[in-house]
Amino acid sequence: MQPGPSGQFDAGPPPGYEPTTAISTGAAKRRRFGGSKLRTPLLGLLGLVVLAVLVTGFWKPGFLRKAELDVHGAENGVRQVLTDPATGYGLADVTDVRCNDGKNPEIKVNATFTCEATIAGTKRTVEVTFADDKGSYWVGSPS
């Protein structure tokens, strides 16, 4: 630093350097990050889009969740259809009903899965077909 005309040191920048401002203003920060007036609505819109995707993806089964039939409930239902004389096949001595290797089948119209049952001491196979997308199914005759 060199003394100024009054004999005191000048606090300015040395020759060849541009003067800078040490004070940062809020306006400069807003311009740099897009400003809160623009950022707040965009974040709100992004939140609504994420919420809409989650709701439609998981609502009843949506595209993120597949509908599955409870295999144990299906085993009981198949047993009931096989043994009921009024609305089913009226078979006696139906035991050991096991469907779809113990895995919950995905519900799709006209999709099938198989059940195995012991009927009067003989192992038999029963084909089950979904009637709709709600989980209703038809029980085929044992083979």
C-alpha cells in the first residue's frame, strides 16, 4: 500500500485490480438460486406430482401393487366347492388341499392356477380359473 495525498494509507485495491464489494445482498442470492417466488410453487407442484403417483400406484391395487389371492383362503374355498352337495361337486373325504405351491396367485381374468387334493385317498389335480379381476374363481372338476 502506498500513502495517499494526505499522507495516510489508502485502503483501496492495488493498481490493476478491480474493486470488489464485501457486502453480499439478498437480491444477489435470490438471482443465483432462482428466487423463492419461483422455487416455492415448483416444490409444491413436485410434491403434488409425487403424491399423485403414490396414490394411484398403491390405491386398490394400482400399477405399483398387484392384486393377489390369499392362497390359504383359496384352499378352503376349493375344499368347500369340492364337498358341497348343493353348489359344488358333493365329493366326500376331501383332504390335504394345497394350491399354487403355497404361493399367492396374482389375480388376472382367465388366469389359472392348480390345486392338489386327496379325494377318497387318491391324489387329484383341480384347475382353478379367475372369473374376474376381483378374485372370484371357478373350480374345475378334479382329474
